[in-house]
Amino acid sequence: MSQSVPFDQFKLTWLHLSDIHFGHGRHHASAERDDVLEALLEDLLDLRDRDQIPPVDQVVVSGDIAFSGGALSAAEYDDARRYLLRVGDRLRLGPDAILVVPGNHDVDRRVAAEDDDVRRMLAELRAGRPVEEALASPRDSERLMSRFGAYHAFAQNFGAGLEETDGPHPLYWSTVIDARDDLRVRIAGGNSALLCQGDDDEGKLQLGLRQLREILEPGGTHDVSVLLTHHPLDWMRDAPEAEARIERWADLHLCGHVHQPESQSRSRGGGSRLVRIQAGATHEYDTGADRGTGSFTYSVTSLYTDPQGSVWARIWPRRWVPSRVTFRVDPEAVPDGHLYVDHRIREPRRAPETSTAAAAERADALGRLWKASERSVRRIGARRTAYPLDMSIGELHRRGLYVEAGLSDLSDRSRRLTLESLCTAVQADQSVLLLGEPGSGKSVTSYAVLEELRRRRVPALALRPSDLPEVLSDSGVSELTLTLKQAATEELGGIVLVVDGLDEGLGEFDTSMDLAHLLHRLRDRYRLVVTCRRREFEDQLARFVEGSTFDRIVSLNEWSLENQFTDFVSRLVAAGLLDSTDVLDAVRNSPALATLARRPLYARMLTFLGSQDVLSVQTLVGLYGEYMDKLSAASDVALQGAGCVLSTTSQEVWTRAAWFIFSKGLLIEERFSLHAVGKMLSADLDVQPRCLSRALSQLCDQWRVAGRVWARFVHYSFFEYLVARYYLEQVNEAVLRGSAADLADMLGLDLTPEIRHFLADELRAVGTVKLTMALVSAYQETKVLPMGLAKQRTTGNLIAYLLSRSAPDAAAALRQLLADEQDMFLQQSLLWGLCHLGDEDALERFIAESRGSAQWRAWNRGYLMYYYGDLDRREDPPFIDTDRTQSWGRTRERSLALMSAPRYTTAIDARRRYLDLYSLYDYAVWRNEKLTAQDGAVAERVLASLWQDRSIGGTLLQELQAMHAAATEAG
């Protein structure tokens, strides 16, 4: 069959190379091989650029990469590694997207020749002893492994060698790739060269049923299974039984060795087929004739689905044309006039008789829906938690470590909910919004909701925020869209969409209003369960979300020490993950720790530290510091066990990675490209790519989508803390060197409020010597460095913030800087810092400037709107509020949240509180708005505390009282 297929319908595409034989022949062979490989790459890129093939997602190499397994020269694998990395780079693929298996020429035959034990073992196995016996024996496995030493070291630079796990056995591997539109493809790397030793291998080799079962995983969660080996099956002694299993468990078998390219399809039961794609040699050299054979080939294969639901493999076979010194379509491998050949792998379910066709179509739609549901549940269940860090959310549930969060209905805070009552409400056609603080357990609860709904046989799909526009698309062709379209056609109702982390996708939409309207449209068709950070919802979405979008808004409550935290610790002990409940006593005896344990994330971090290490924790930043230090030490040990000897610590790798991601703006919905970050780290740190990947995997979830490896920190606050940690290190180094210019340059990139808080707390805890002097010198250095006014303002503002929060004797330093400052933006920054420290003169001057200058007030309002996110944080200062129609919702909500904090009136100086309140009133008065009664009550409490404080002059308080009257309904 030949059909036109849009490129967006191709799910996964790979380049297939085989039998390259690096190191074969002398100088002429090497030169010719270089020419052929360069021409191959040029041909491949030309096909891609002319849209004759889809973009390549993977590179697979089916053995005989080297000529002698590295025995004749280490350059065999050095050359191979350089070439494959270059192919990946030109295709914009990382090393993780390159997958390799060994062939007979990747075996170091000297080992058996020189080791009698290895030679005897091989003779027995080649004579018929089952290879499973050797694989089950650690001693014999090590003997087999010894013959692949150079190959294995080479393979660690690629594919499965960079995965979190080493696979079922070091001699073979398996990986599952999440291709486009939720197609899961298992690629199983089989080792058919286990018993290779000479030119008489045919009929003496074995794959073994153990290997096939472990790498193909019959009954696994994949949709398509691809087996990659070097030898075709007819070279195996155990070919009959191996072939029977492969026909049942695999959909495609890619191989090489015989240097004759072909593809063929064999029908199986259930309307499916096994397709065998046999590669020719990418380079073959005739030693006797001292020249290449000219029979060089490669191919590209892509999986796609047709409108009827069949899965196909399309193959573009390419053959060397010596007269043109390039590759062209292989005419012997394709139908006349075609560039490719198609093979159907899986057929759609056959329609039954006409009388039951409608029922069958409905059943097919329902099956497709449940399949999509199960995939989405697995995806969210694969995310990890803060402790046990090596467990996913799904494993946490399966091991009995899930502790149900307390839930409150915000329309009636006295009304407590359970997970079961929440799911009952959803089952009764209600939509629910779950709000929580960072680290309150939103993702863990989302997974619990999905599992409970699945138990009740309610179809639920877990979606990312970026998936939402696709759900309503009439023209979409993704698997998600087609599944929901088919469900709508068959009138399958009751579908629940679970959107975890709505706040993470805010940047994907032009405005918050667009996202709010999209949610409302989705509610017309589906039931929704949506989680979001409370602050982001209140700041950015609340005013746009229509009342009918959600039937209930539910709060995720904090843990209590005697209930959820005690329950969690008891479960850890029962599971053997904690030796005792001693950590409970340590937390009970410390008010600071007891407060931290109320947040599920922090509670998990405390249990990781244990009863002894928690004793040194008194603050939030102290908890993060101890947690990262202990986790880094454990990671370093694990890396050494995996053969990764780092020249630095895991924590340094994490810190540098966080800095690169932050400074380069690499986050997309809190995820980043592992390859992009890995390249930057490799250039900065002398660490192998596989070791970098392993180090990051200790703190980041990693997954593959269409050949790309993405990662995200287990919790976003870990990323924020590590960025602050990097700043701390750089600040301390600059202070020690006495380099004001370096420090000024370092502080020229502005920080989010959360990172600022971490950095200020760290500086205060560390007590850097001469910090005040260094920050003052850096501020003064900005006046002479050629950095431009915008960066000068950004740097000066951050220095003023750090001085007022972290440095000793900061008031005198701020007054010194203010005396010489002529820039209004920086004057305001310095005055805010002084007011934070309780300077009466600074408050008097700030208010005097405000009385006499509308511009002064506009700049003050504008900066706060930038700081809290109402103005674009990518803009340069100054930030000016001159548009009365500009929303200040985030600033209002964040300001009021600050003022509502329990310790606000006791922990924050009266001068700073005055400025907070003055600025809040100024927004409302200038816009001719009134604060709501609830917001006015918060402001009134703060105003009353200022009157009671008696440290601020009566004139200033009377002025603030008049603003209160003008800004509230009471006025």
C-alpha cells in the first residue's frame, strides 16, 4: 500500500545503520569510509530538508560498529563515537537518542583465546548448553561481559547507557519511548553476539528465552515493540523457539550482519504482522581487493497510523551509487517509482456483522478512551516525591505510603471532605478546583483522584495545561483529539479531565483571561478536576473564572503533627524505610520543626534527614540546605557505584544546571531539555554525559518524548533553592576576591521573589564576612562599569534588597548610597530598604516625594506591579504605572496576603508596614477604585496596628487614615 501521510501523523522516526566496521582495512579503507559516511549524512539531511522524510527522532545501530571489538586499536570506538555524536548533532538529537547493540565484530576475541575458563564456557554454550544458565550465573555473566569491554565502554555514551536504570542485564537493554500522540514504543536491544567467536558462528549462537522475555516484556504497557539485534534469527541455534516468541511479542525486528538489505512482513494472529527489516552494510570493505565493495546501504523508518487506526511502518531504503558518489533510493527494495515501502504492523479491530456494528464501534471508542486514560495515569504516576525520592507517586500508593490530605470546601470552611466524597461529587457531574500551597501535595492528590475514579470505572484523562486547547480543537489530529472525538461521536459521557498544575501552564496562554475562558468551554463538555497553586490562582485567574466553571473550590489543608505526619512516619517504618519513629520525637520537641512538618513537602524532607540530622534545622532555608547536602552525599556514593567518578559533587552539578536553566530561560512548563543542559554542563564540568544524566536523575524526573529527553525537578522549589545557592557561592567568591566588578556583574540578572527570599536567608545564615562593604562597593562599581542604565538599575535594586535583608550595619550603608544617588528608581529602592530596617527619616522622605510628584508614585506602583507579576518581568526598569485600566490584581492579592500573615504586624517594622499600606491605597485611589469589604478589613487591621505602635508621627498616620477612607467602602 502507498498512501500520502502528513508529517504530523508520523509518530516516531529512526535512522537505521549497521555494519559500519570502524577500523577495518588500511588507509584507503579509512578514507573511503569517511567519504561514504559523510555522503550518507548529506543525503539524510537533504531528504529531511526537502521534506521527503519526517524529522528523525532516533538513531539505531544494529551491530558491527567496530571491526575487532577494539582489540586492534582503541581508535575503532573513538572514531565511531565521534561520528555518531556528529550525526546526532546534525539531526539535533542528544546522545540519549542513539541506541546501539553489538555484533560479532564488537567482540574482543582475544579474551577467550587467552582465558581458559572463558574458552571452556564458550565451547559448552556453543555446543548447546542453554545460555540462560550462563546469564543466571554472576561468574559466567562476568566472563561473557569481559569479551565486550571496549564495546560496553563505548555504549555507555549513548541511549540506554544514559537511562536511570541499567536495564535487565548489562549485556542487553530495553527502553520505552513516549512517541507522538501517546504512542508508546518499546525498543529492545538484544545481544545476539553473546557466543560469537569465529567465522563458524552460524547455528551456534543463542538469544535465550530469558533475554527475550526481559527485553520485550510481553504484557507490558507499550503499543509497539521493536527488537534490535545484529544477527537474523536463522543464525541462532535456538531459532525455532526464539522466533515463536518474537512473532508473539514483537512488531518489528531490525537486524544486520548479512549485508543484504530487505524488508518483509509475516502475518500473525489478531490482524497483526511481524515486519523484519534487515539492513545492509553501511560500509563493507573487501580486504583482498583492497577496496570497498560499493554495496553500502542505510535506511530510515517511521511509524504512522492511518485514519482507520492501523499502525504502519514506512521504510525509505537508500543505496550507494558509486558513479555519483552519493546515496539514492534502493530500487530493489521499493515498488516501482516509489521512494519508500509500507508495511502494516497492526490492523484495526475488524468490524462485526452489520447488526452489531454500532455496538462494536461504541466498544472500540470506549476501549480507546480507557487506553488513553491508563497512559495518562501512568504519566502522572511516574513523577517522584521528595521522600522516598527513588519512588514515584504511583509506587508511593502501591507501597501503602500515601497519606490522604485534609480537604476543606472553601464555600464552607467548617465542612471537611474526604477523597471519596470528592470523587463522589465528581461522579455526580460536579467540577472541582483544588487549591494548595507549593509542596502541599497537589500532584499526589491528583493521582489519588485518578486511581479512585478508575476504581469506580469513571474514565479520566490526566492532562497538562498545554494539552487543553487541543481538547477543543475541531481540526486536531493527535491521538488525544481523535480519542475524544470518537468518544463524542459515540456519545460516551461522564469523562473527567484532571489537570494537574494549572499554574505551570499560565505562560502558554496569551492572557489569563484566555485560559479562564478555555476552562469554561471545557466545563460545557467534561467534568473537571483542576489543581493550582493558591497564590497563582488568586493573583492571575480568580477574577476571570466564571462562577459556573467550578461547582466546588476545595483547599488542600496542611498536615497536622499528630495525624498525617505521625501516620506517614509509621508507614515508613512499617515499609522498612525508617528504622524507628524517633524523628517524631525530634519534631515534637522543636516548635520550628513542628511548623515545617505541617507542609507535606517539608514533612517528607524532614523524614529523609532522620532524627539526628533534623536537630540542626531551625529555618526553611536550613531544611533545604541539610536536605540537599545529605541527598548529594547519597548521590555521590550511587554514582561511584555506577562507575562515575566525578571531579565535583552531585550538588555542584545540580546547582550549575539550575543556574544554566534560569539564566538561559530554558524552562517550559517547569521542564527542560536534558540534552541542552547537558551540553552546557559538559562544557563547564569535566564529567561524562552519562554521569551528568545520572547525577541529574537523582533530583529530576526524566522522560523521553519522540526522541527527546525532558527533565523536571522533583519539586520546583528545589530549582529555586539551587539558583539561590549558585548566587550565594558567586557572592561569597566575589567577596573573598575583593572583586566589586564581578559581584556587580553577577547581580545584574534579577531574581524572582522566591529566589530572592532563599538568597537573603542563606546570606543571613552564612554571615559572610565584609558582606556589607562588598555590596556597597559593587553598587558603586555599577556607576563606572559600561553596563547600561537598565542593568545598573537592576543591579542596584537587588543590592538594596540584599543589604536590607542580609547584611549587618546595613542602614548606614544604605544612607551612604542614598546620599549620592540621583536616579529616582534607585532612590526608591534604597528608601524601601531603609524603611524595611525602620528608618524614620527614610519614610518621611519617601512620603514627601510622593506628595509632590505623581511620577514618583507611578514609578513606585509600577515596580511593585513588576515585582508581583502584573507587568512583564522581561521588561527593563523603570516600571511605570500610568494606565488606569492596567490590572493590578496580582499586586493587590500578594500585598494583602503579606499583610494577612500571622506574624506580619510583629515581625515587620512599622515603617515598612506603612509603605505597604500606603502603596495599596495609592493603587485604589489613583484608579478611583474601592477595596472590597474583606480587603478593606485586612488593611484596617494593619492601620490599627500602626496607630497602636506609636512609633510613626501623627501627621503621617492621619494622611494614611484619609487614604484608607478614600480607598475603602467605609469612605
